[in-house]
Amino acid sequence: MIELSFSKLLLLAVIALVVLGPEKLPKAARMAGAMLRRLRLGWESVRGEVERELEIEEIRRAAKEAADRADAMRKAADTEMHAAHASVSRTIAEVANTADTPQGRPAAISKESHDGDA
């Protein structure tokens, strides 16, 4: 950027006084001040808009990452649920196969009746 020291500003003021004259200098200074104010406000507006866009983009990125993590957790939970379901199904089948005796009674009842008869 342009570096304006006090001596450079003083030189600009003297040149402006010579070129514009004492009658037009105050009006020109007010106009220059108004233009600088508008420029600064415009710059602040643009900067604020860019910052908002960056924040929105950051929020979108964070939301996408959270959705990806949630999807991965859901897939892991589905896998575990299917594994647990398969394990329970195998256990039920094993219990059903081992519990039946030739007479159609569960093994525990059949064993008690044999022990009681002896």
C-alpha cells in the first residue's frame, strides 16, 4: 500500500492549496473525506461478506464431516446388529437341536424323569 507520512500529507495539502485555491480547498477536502468514508464502508462491507461466506463454508464442511461420521457409525452399528442377529439365530438353532429328545421332550425334563424312575 501507499505509505503516507506526515511530511507527504503536508506536501499534498500545500499542492492542493496552490492548485485549487483557498475558496475550493475546503469543499474538495470534504468531498475527499466523503469519498474515503464511502470507500472504507464499501471495503468493510466486502470484508464482512467474505467473512460470512467463509464461516458458512466452514459450517458446511463441519456438517458434512459430521454426516460422514454418523453414516460410518450407522454402518458399523448395522454390521454389529447383523452379527448379533446371526449369533442369536445360531444359538436358537443349537438350543432347538440339542433340547429335543427322541420323545419330543426337552433334555432337562427327560433327564429328571429318568433319574426319578431309577
